[in-house]
Amino acid sequence: MAATLAELDARVAALEAERTDYRAVLAAINALGENQREHATQLRSHGEQLRSHGEQLRRLGDRLDDTNARVRSIEENVAEVKDLLIRALDR
């Protein structure tokens, strides 16, 4: 069963085509992997920024609570002064 030169050429061409297809698939996989690494890096960066913004928002919320408490205290003091003035004027 000797293979003819044409059959051997056909087999070699088929193997070369498979190898070319394999290289193309491997190149596509490597490109996809690089793309995914870039996305992961960007996501990590965005995650860090979101955590930082969250911390800043918490600090602002704490300051707002403190400011609201101070305003309520001032309002209570003004109400006391008003009551004292009204009592003093009624005498």
C-alpha cells in the first residue's frame, strides 16, 4: 500500500492547514487572555476608586450628622433665649 506522491502532498497540506488553524486559534486565545487581564486591571482600579468614594461619603455623612446635631442645639438655645426674653418683657 504505497502512498502516491499526490496523496502524501495532500496529507502534508492538510497537516499544515491544521497547524495554521491551531496557530490562529492559539493567537485568538492569547489575545482574549490579554483583553481579560486588561479588564481585570481596570475593574480593580475602579473598585479601589469606589471604595475610596464610599469612605468619603461615609465621612461626609458623619459630618452632616454632627452639623445637624449642632443646628438642633443652636435652635434649642435660641428657643430658651426667646422664652427668657418673653418672660422678662411680660414683667
